[in-house]
Amino acid sequence: MPYRSAWPVRDLTTGCPRRPCPRRCRPTGWSGSRADRAIRICRRGRHRCIVLPYCAYSAPCLTRAVEGAALRRPVVHACPRECPSMKSVLAIVVAILLFSAGVLLAPRLQLLLAGLGEPPGAVPSTVERKPIKYRHPMNPSIFSDTPAQDDMGMDYIPVYADEDQHHDAAGGAVPEPGIRIAPEMVNTLGVRTAPVERGDLSRRIETVGYIDYDERVLSHVHLRANGWVENLKVRTLGERVKRGDLLLEVYAPDLVNAQREYLQALEGIQASLRVAARDRLLALGVAESQIQQLERERQVRPLTAVYARQDGIVAVLNIREGMYVTPEMELMTLADPGTVWIKAEVFEQQAGWLAVGQKAEVRLPHAPGETWIGTVEYLYPDVDARTRALRARLRFANPGERLKFNMFATVLIHAAPRVNVLHIPREALITTGHEQRVIVALGEGRFVARPVRAGIEAGERVEIVAGLEPGEQVVTSAQFLLDSESSVRASLQRLTASPAPVESASSHAGHTGHADPAKPAGHAEHGHD
């Protein structure tokens, strides 16, 4: 039976908002109704969660008897989102958390802004500044008194009085504009540098190839007369033979008749007949040793022996014992595995990089860590019509016969070598849509973004044609963060700088540094090609 004492609660709180709980709350106990602000009331067998605001409990109309009856009923959780007071509590909690986070993070934000901010003594960007001179974008030792451009069309960088305060009074070079970072921030950002080096570079062509026979040391076995294979000594592919080993014996009627004619000529007195008969035996492929044996024995041999002309393995075997053979039929082929060819395919756009004699390296999947050194021996004159690739032939010595025929190999060709050039790690180069630049470390936490002109790439190194000098330090990590900061700084400098007209050639000739009178106005001599 439902507890009827709850009915007055509903009657006495008609002015309070009541709505079903969308969460279908379950009973949580027999006390705490005042804290949870929900009383479970049974009406006609149906349970409903009635939300009673705190004002309903403090109202004079809610008598102690009704309140006690409510406390004796099972208490359920009211929906927190439906309670106006709960919303106020949540808003206060969120405000406190946000305030605490701001207090805790404020010192760290100030430290970060101090590390990446303006250098000490810099004039705020809101104050209009006038440049005192203009510096060459690639050579810090060249500057101009008026706006100018270098040979590549890049504007000279303005230098302001606050940036020139560290200038050496004895006539030292003006330090390049950039950003200054505290030493602790350099370590925090993980800035790493690498020196600009000078040395030899070459393009690296990585491709695949397959190992083939050296066609210059192949030996094809043919018979120069029609006949039948009577005794076949070599019966399987890959069988190894030595020079002078017996390969097969054949019965050829033409060879038998030639032997008889030679024996008859030997018994005659005409020397010309003997010479003609001997030459015919040689023309039919009879070896000199067999002719000498025929002269000693004076007896016709019905079977003619065929011997190996070189060491090698049987690469091709087209006959079996008892077969009828003709002169145009290839009986077998002997290949020497001491030297092999590797035929590699190179993309059509890389064809101009290749040349005969270039160094090549080969690696095989079954021999990790081992490298075979060879050279490019020949470039085929045509491009494959199907793959659009140029074939290159490489020759390698094969001691121990580790290079097996028809194996696939990874080929690395050092093509288009460049001698005595500047190069840096490839990760230090920043390439955008319209220019290439690097971040140069000037020391004492000072960095500057400098435009460069890159050349060829060789693995993890890239050639620098202009913009750097040997020994300079370039940033290889965190350079994008420094570059973005430097770009923002340069943009602010251009916005705050007042435009100045380009003066005539006569006034420009008085710029500090070496100026070429033959060049247009606003141009100074540069230290690069």
C-alpha cells in the first residue's frame, strides 16, 4: 500500500515546479530528502520523481508532520541538470577552476613570452622607426644607405638603431637582425645545430636490377654437320664443367666421310690433297687433337666427340640423347660465373645523370650488411617503350659466386658528382612555395632566417650554391618554430619602416662596402656567384 502521508506534500507544494525525472532515478535510501530535493510519491501504483526546490522546505506552509513523512519515504536522486540551484553551483565551480588555471599558468606564459619576445632594448612595434641602413640579405658584411635589391631580386633588410647598438665601434660587421632566445629556452625547445661543410656530393639513384650472365664469356655449343646424339655426358642444367671435358658424342655421316678422305690423302703423294682434306675436317669442327689421333691410328672413328672450350656451368641445355641435331640448333650454353652483369632500369628523367664509369653499389636481400662495388659499364641506346625506363648495365666481379643468376638486387648509383661544394643536412633546409632558407645560429641565443639557393640532393645532404659560408652553424631541429618567429618579426619591421625612394647611382656609389658603378642603382657587389 502506498504511504498516504506523501499526498499532503503534493498539495502543500503546488506552487513549486514538479516534473518527471528523465533519468528514471532509483531509490537511494530513507534519508537525505532535504539534500537531494526529491521525494518519491506513489500515486495509483505509478512512481514519479517530484523535484522540490530548497524554498519548498523552508516555506512556512510545509509543516513538520509533512516534512517528517517525506523523510520516511525512499529518496531518489533528482536530475542535477534540472535543478536551478545545481546549475548555480556548477557555474561557481567552473569559475573557480578557470581562475586557478590562470594563476598557475601565468608565470609560465610570461617566461615563454620573455624567451621568444623582443630582444632587450627593442623599440615597441607600435612606435614608428626609421632604418639607419639596409643590409644585404645573404652577406651581412655588405649594406647600403638606401633601399636596394641584390642580383636575385631580394630586398635589402632594414637595420634600425636598436638593432645596431651592439655594432663594434672599430668598424666591425653589423649583426644580422633576427630573434634572441634565452639559453634555458634553447634547451627547452630542443634546438640542434650542424656546421656547413665543404666536400664532394653526387646524386643518388636508387633502383632495382637483376643479375644476368656476362655475355662476353658465354660459350655456345653447335654441331657443324647433321647427326644424332649418341653419348650425352652433360644431362642437367647448372652442371659444372672444366675446359676440355667431354660434353657429348655424335654420329654424323659427313664427319665420317671427311675422315676417310683425309686417310686416302695421307696415302697419296699429292700434298695439296692432304691439305684440303685436313682443312675440311677443321671446317666441320673436328679438334686438332682428334686429327692428330686420326693420323696416328689411321682408323676412322664413327663417333665424333665434342669438348668444352671453357670453364663454367651449363646455362642452356636443349638436347637429349638420341636426338637428331642440325648446325643451326644450339645444343647447350656454358656460362662463367666469375663475372656477372646487373641490368638496372632508371627513370627517363634521370637519364641525363648517368655516365659510363660511375660508381655503383649493390645489396642483396639474402646478405644484409654486405655491399658489392662495381661500375656502370654500358648504357643502352633505347628506352623501354612499355616502362619508359632506360637500362644501364653494370659489371661486377663475383668471387665465391655469391651473386646468383636471375637474383633481384638493390642498386645505388652515384651519378652526376659535384666536387668541393658546400652542403648541409637536408633537414636544415626550409622550402616554401617561393624561396628556400635556413636558420643560422649566430651564438648567444641569437638566430636569423637567411635565404639560400640549394643545388642537388645526395641522400641526407643538400648542396648550397649561395647564401652560406663554411663553418656557419645551421639549425636542424625546431627550425620551423624559429623561422615563424623570425618571419613575424621581419613583417613587423617592414610595416613599421617608412618607405624611402631609391636614390640615383651616384648617391648609391657612396654606400659602405664595394659597389660596382656599372651596376644599376641600388645594387652593391655581392659575395657570391
